[in-house]
Amino acid sequence: MFNIGWPELFIVAAVALVAIGPQQLPEAMHKLGRMAGRFKAMRNTWRSALDRLAYEADLGLEDKPGRKPKPDQDSAPKPPDGA
């Protein structure tokens, strides 16, 4: 997503160490991790709510990963005319 490599990560860590200091760095990293976890949980809640609403509105989104949506009656194969 962000394409951050080891050199960039090292530079960010060095700047954080200088800016925050070695005493507060573990606490700051812990808070940052908790915030990231809360953000991820909130994102997943929104995504599942929107997916459920779209599924209920029959927009063809999957109910659960790996499950195929229900086929529309319009897209069902039609018998040949000669039959």
C-alpha cells in the first residue's frame, strides 16, 4: 500500500527516537498500535455494515467471502426456441 522499505523504516524510527526520546518511545508506539487497531476495527465494522446493506438491497455483493451471489432471474439461461 505505502511501499515502505527497510531504509525508510529505519529513518522514521531514528527520527521518532530523536523527536520523542527513548523514555517515551515504547509508550508512544503502544498508543499508536492501539489507535491502528481501533481504526481497523472501525473500518471492518463499516465495511461489514455496507456489505450487509448492499446484500439486503440485492446488489449482488457476496454475503460471506467465498460464497457466490444469487443469480438474477434475468441472467438465467433460457431454453432454446426449438424445444
